[in-house]
Amino acid sequence: MSRTPGQSSFEVAPSPTTVKRPLLVWVILAFYLFSAAAWFVQSGTRLIGPPSGRLDAQGYAYTAFDYFESAGFVGLKLFAAIMLFRLRRIAVKLFLATLLLNFVATGHDLISKGLPPPGGPVILFSLIIGLGMLVLICLYAWWLERRHVLR
């Protein structure tokens, strides 16, 4: 084993192909980890709390489908964030799938529950911000793929 001067025998020299993980990748993973934890707390509180906590903004009870759909979105977003953190190219497709499914689910909710959404302009504004953030994350992941950061 050859050593460079000043390097201990216990240190491993970095590979020339090692890519430094961008800071924004850490931020995206932290965001989705926090979001998943918040979803678990909110869902648990909703399930064990009073029956009024199990109603949506229009007063309809949450169905099993609502819980499974929500869990699916949380799982897909978290998996996409983990793949991005691991610098895998599949993250781009996962985030794009998440974006497409979010547009479909949001559109379905707005059509079935009516416009403006329950909660008024505040909810509409938060939907726009959430979808906008997801679009930006998709563009960032695509940009990382184009720069050959993702493998």
C-alpha cells in the first residue's frame, strides 16, 4: 500500500471519481424526512383522536383510500429523496412520477370537491407553493443528471 507524505496508514485516499454530495441534496432529504415524520404524527393523531379530527375540510370522513393515497405519496417522495441523496439517476424519474401523480390527485380533488378548495385562498396558495417546490426539485434533479452527478 503506497502512502502520500503526511497520510496515516489508516486513511483511505479519496477516489478521483468521488463526487461531493451537493448541499441542496442534503436539504431535500432533510425536508422529506421531516415531512414524513410530520405525516406519521398527523395521521396517528387523526386516527386516535376525536372523530371530528377524522374529517376533511368539507366535513367528509377520511376513507381508507385517503390514508393509503397519502401514505403512498409520502413513501414515494421519501424514496425519491433517498435516491437523490444516494446520487442515483432513478431519482429524476421518481420525482417526475411524484409530480405527475400530485397533479392528477390535486386536479381530482379540486374537481370532485369544487373550486375554490376548502380553506379558500390560503389552501390554494399552499397548493401552488407545494407543486412549485416539487417542480423546482424535479428541475434540480434533472440538472444534476445532465451534469453527470447522478449515476
